[in-house]
Amino acid sequence: MCGIIGYTGPLEARKLLLDGLAGLEYRGYDSAGIAYFDQDSQIRLVKTVGKVAALREMVGGGREELSHCGIGHTRWATHGGVTNANAHPHRFGSVTLIHNGIIENYHQLTEEFCLEGRLMSQTDSEVAAGVLDAMYQACGRDPLAAIRDFTKKLSGSYGFCILFEDRPGEIYAVRRVSPLVAAYTHSGSLVASDLTALIAYTRKYFVVPEDAIVRLTPYKVRVYDMDFNRVEPEYMEVNWNMDAAMKNGFPHFMLKEIHEQPEALKNTILPRVSRGIPDFTEDHIPDHLFETANRIQIIACGTAMHAGMVARALMEPLLRIPVTVSIASEFRYEEPLIDKNTLVIVISQSGETIDTLAAMSLAQSRKAPVLAIVNVKGSTIARESDYVLYTHAGPEIAVASTKAYSVQLAALYMVCCRMALVRGKYTEEQAQEFLKELLDAIPAMEAMIGKKDAIKALVTHLINQHDTFFIGRGLDYAFSLEGALKLKEISYIHAEAYAAGELKHGTIALISDRVPVIAIATQEHIFAKTVSNVREVKARGAFVILLAKESAQVEEYIADAQVRIPDIADAFTVFPIAVVLQLIAYYASVGKNLDVDQPRNLAKSVTVE
Ligand code: F6R
């Protein structure tokens, strides 16, 4: 989850590292630091608690000097609190390194290498530096041999960028599970935890292979296997441009990404339509995958899991097979009832979420075919799944997921439609109608974006409260889960999503005039039931905001405020509703003057357990 960048080449390294870290900050923002070779080939270290802006100030305040090689890190604390000492880079003997991931056996390593009392920090990363230094000295200061022996000692996950004091101008990188990408460009050689740090310099990059060592010099990037044979990396091309990773006039990435959803949906859906029907030929996803499954197991975390909950509510009644949704961090320690006839769908924006990855491996070990719905091209989940369906949202920078959620839904809806067709649940005409209705959801989303000022006005009723409820039934309940998560994570207002019919089994005790309720009622067959539940909370004094379709008939006094979405088919209301829920969370965070894009304690891309 930490941001990593390394650079060696003709440009001023410190500026490049700081700019790169600013772009990577969404991966973690507790503290930041850089290490670089100065003009006398000495390694200098600057690090601080706080954001990259604080680090920039410290670096700017130093004496004028040029540097052409360095590494930088922005941290999301795992081992050890948020302190200057725990910030990266860490120096031990001849080694200076930055680390993303967790070294699980750091305790044993501390003992084995007698590091107790010699460490400045509480981090597993400094222990790793101590171990690598010991290896470096033991093998006659040969970086490749030292790194090979070092990795044999480690258990856990890691992405390391390493400087050796007697190797100015060189950076070494190695990884297991934690992501690293690298590139050689006209402006020098770069390595980073993700593409946003490289895109200003190149469109061509490669994913650092696991169990390989990368050596970066100003003139080349070389990859070696653990027997030191050269390996040719597989270069890929970025399919989005620099603009996609900038705010482009929006005050926050989150608002920009909310606005980008209609376009992201088109990019995800339209290339996969043939004769008006979803077609995955270009994605190399064969129909037999959909024909043979006798059940579906969806696995994901957080927002991606909520997309899975919506898909379950859609798929099960249509396909008439059991569809289960599991939280990846639970699934990976269960004894799941899956086999080769279970279609496992994993969903991940980043493609690097460690729990989702581990759950996927478990499913694969049970011979279940895995279809991954992933946004980041070349990510670990995309590479290790059996089939991959890329969503085309472009980079999502705000920590709170918005556009990734709607494109995940679009992909899942298309899979559902294709499955219904190949399993004889849909005729071609019905599949075409489904796809048409999916596309109708795009203008409905645009319409809700157009209502953002009205939604902003409603949020004044939430921002001074401590608790809220999101209620709904069926699909609307699945939407509520995501609405509550979004509000919690960026506005810090406690929000609970509840199946509307379940409230009176205890929870309604919490409803009062200080607990606003956001009621979602877009499903015609249960509309009246949800409205009854709205009456119940209203009778207990709640301020109710009702989200319903334009044509839904309801007495004016039922709710204190209403947001109406366009009249589209019930199965597709999630798309405009998602926009409303995202805007509620966004304006609540803005109204409370919080850091919308980088909320406290969180980070994008959860690569630790
Ligand atoms: C919430 C959010 C997270 C992610 C979750 C999974 O706004 O972004 O809940 O959805 O951490 O991440 P991915 O999709 O990258 O696997």
C-alpha cells in the first residue's frame, strides 16, 4: 500500500522523486522520505512524518546540490507507529532501502542476525535492511548475490528498492506479491509501485517479475533471474494518458472520477458488444465457462464486494443457480464448497488486493475456474486469474472508489447477460433488450451528476450528525451497503446499511431525530414495503431522504427530502443511485472540511493482510 519510486538518469532526481511521490501519495500518506546520492556520491536521507508537501519543504530547505539517482517512499504504517524514525528510507550499514509489504518473520530475523539494539525504528523494513547488509558483506559486496540470499530469508510480501553505498547511480529492485513496475526511458530509468509515477516519462513499462532482480542504471534496466541469467521483460503499453491522472480543474479527484463514470461505462461496455449482445471473444473468455457452471462464487473486498452483492441479487433469480458473495479476507480461511463446476468471479480495481489474491489462489487450488474483473492492466490478479475482463475506468486516484464500482457493475451485468443467453435463459432479443437497458443507465447517471447542487444542499442535514442509516430491500439493500461505506470512509459519519424489513427486529431502537435515514426505493415489486418501513422511521422522528424513481407515487410528507432518478428498468437503477450516494458522501466530506481524496487511516490498494 505504500508508494515507491526510484530514479537514475540525467534529470534532477530529488525533484522527480518528490513529483512522483505526490502522484503516488494516495497509496499511503502517513509519512514520506527520499534517499539520494549527492554530488560526492554519498547517500543522503530526508524523511518526515506527514505528507509529501512537508517532505518537499524539508528537501527544498537543504543546501543546493544536484542528484541523479535516488529512491522515494510514501508510507501507510503497518509495523510501528507514524514517527520520523519509522518513515522510509531505512539505512543499515551499506544498505539504504524502501519497502512495501510485510516481512512476516522479522522477529526471527532480528534474532538470527543479532539486530536487537542496533535498529533505529520499530519497522520490519529496517530489519530487512539489516539482513541485506549482512548478506552484502558476506558475499563480497555483490548486489545480485546479496539480494538472492536475502530473499531466501524472507517470508511475507515485499517490493524493495535498494541503494548500496558503494554503487552510486545504481538502484536494485525485487518483489514478491507487492507490485512494482519499471521502465527505461529517454530521461533515464525508473521503477515505481504503480504507473501513475511513470506516465509522465513513458508509455511503455513492464511489471517486475516475481523472484527476479532488477538493476537500474542511467543507461539501461536489466532483469536477472535468481541464477543471474538475463531475463527479457515483457513490455506493456499504458492505455490512458497523463490527463487521466490529473484533477483537470476539479477540486478533488473524487468529484472528477464521479464525473468520469458515464465515459468509463461506455469504454467498458461498447468494445464488447456484437450484434447488440455482450461478446467476450476479444477477451478470450469462452462461452463454455458460463455454460458448465452449476454455481457462482463471487469474491472481493469493500466496494468491489458491494458490486458483487448487486450482481448476486441480479444473477441468482435470472440464472437460477446459487450465487454466493464472500469477503475475500474471510473466504481465504474458510473451507469453501467449490470445485471445477463453480465459476469463481473475483473483483478488484487495483488487481493487487492481497486478500482477494489469496482467496483466488485458494479457489484455483480447488480447480475452480477464475474470471477476474480488474481495472489495472498487468496487475497480479489479472495475470494469475484464468480469465480476465478488464474494466476501462482509467486510473482511480481518490481513495474512495467511485468509477471503479460502476464499471465493475457494468462488467458483471454483461457477464450475467451473456450467461443468461448461453444457458438458454434469454433469447437473443432479450439479451439485446438487456444491453439496451444497461446503456440507458448512462444518461440516467449523467442526469444525476447534473443534480449535484440539489444533492449538495441535502447534505446539510447530515453533516452535524454522528449516525445515519441507509435502508432498502433487495437490490436497493445492496446499493445501501455501498452508500454507507462511502459516507463512513470520507466523512467519518457513522453509517449503517440495513435491510429495511429487518429494522424492527431490534435496530429501530437507534432511530431518533438525530439519526437521518437515507431510504432507497427503486424496485417496483417491493416499493410499497420499503415505503412502510420509511413511515416507521419517520414516526420515530428520523429525518428521511428518499431516493426513488421519477414516476414513483408517494405522499409528499413521507420523506423530508427526496431525490428522484430517471425512470429506467429496475435492474439498472444502481447506476444513477450510485452517483447520488457518491455525491452525498462527497459533499458531506467537503462540508466537514475533510481531506476527501485521502481520508484518515486509509490508503488505496490494500497489499497487506
Ligand atoms: C472503498 C474502497 C475499498 C476497495 C477495496 C478493494 O471506497 O475503495 O473498499 O474497494 O479495498 O480494493 P480493490 O478493488 O482494489 O481490490
